[in-house]
Amino acid sequence: MSNKEQVFKEIFQANSKKIYHLCFGYTGDVDAANDLLQETFLKVWQNLDKFRNQSMISTWVYRIAVNTCLTYLKSEKRQAKDELTPNIIENKEEETSDKQEQIKTLYQCIAKLEENERIIITMVMDEVPYPEIAEISGISEGNLRVKIHRIKHKLTELYNQHERL
């Protein structure tokens, strides 16, 4: 096994569960989440030589995953407008539980945040310790707490706007 293969295997083992959780949160769909997980790690493999250790590897993988999910959501929206009839939408809504719907809405709101805010709030949701998030994002822990508070406030506003639609 080459060094690149070994490093990749370690990255995958350390991050795949969190990345799957992230992808599932954005899509609410097991198959789509698995596809996005594979796509994310394909990009990680293809770009592993370009990683420069300027941030932690997990942050880099998170960024790739978030961007992969957002690209997917944009293309899904376009396809949904073209393909779904009101009948199909109704049936789909009945199949999805309220909690899954709320989670999906939450991730749609997260998708509207700036990239650094998305990464921070996703790490908070994955229960990454604050000192680690501060180190990853390159800001002090005190500043991080203020930033998280603002992100949560912004998310609450986005969520409430979405609920009113």
C-alpha cells in the first residue's frame, strides 16, 4: 500500500461517519447521502496531494463535503422544478416525518450561511470541542463563542422565515 493510500485510509476512517452525518443532514436521503459521501472522498483522494496543512485535515474534508452537498442541493432544486408534479410533492411530504422535515429545513438554512459560518455550525452540531473549532477556524475561543451565538441567531431568523413560507 502506498503512503497516499495509507493516509487516505486514515482520513476516511477518521472522518467518514461525520461526513455521512453531514451529507444525510443536507439531503435527508440515505442513498443521496451515500453518493455524496463517495463523491466527497473521491475529491479528497483526487486533491490529497494539494493539501498544504494550513488547516486541520478534518476541516479541509468538511469544506469539500459542504461544497459537494451545496452543489447537489442546487442541482436538485433545478431538477425538482422541472420534474415534480404537485401530486408527487404531496406524496413525498407524507412519507417524510416532521422531524426529518425540520432537519432538512435546518440544513437548507445552514446552506444560506457564509462558508466559514457553515463549517463552524456544522462542527458545533457534530459536538467538536470549542478549543478545537477555535484552532481549526483560526480565531480565539472567546471570539468563537460570540461568532457561534451570532450564527445561531442568524440561523433562527432564517428558519423562522422558512417556516412562514
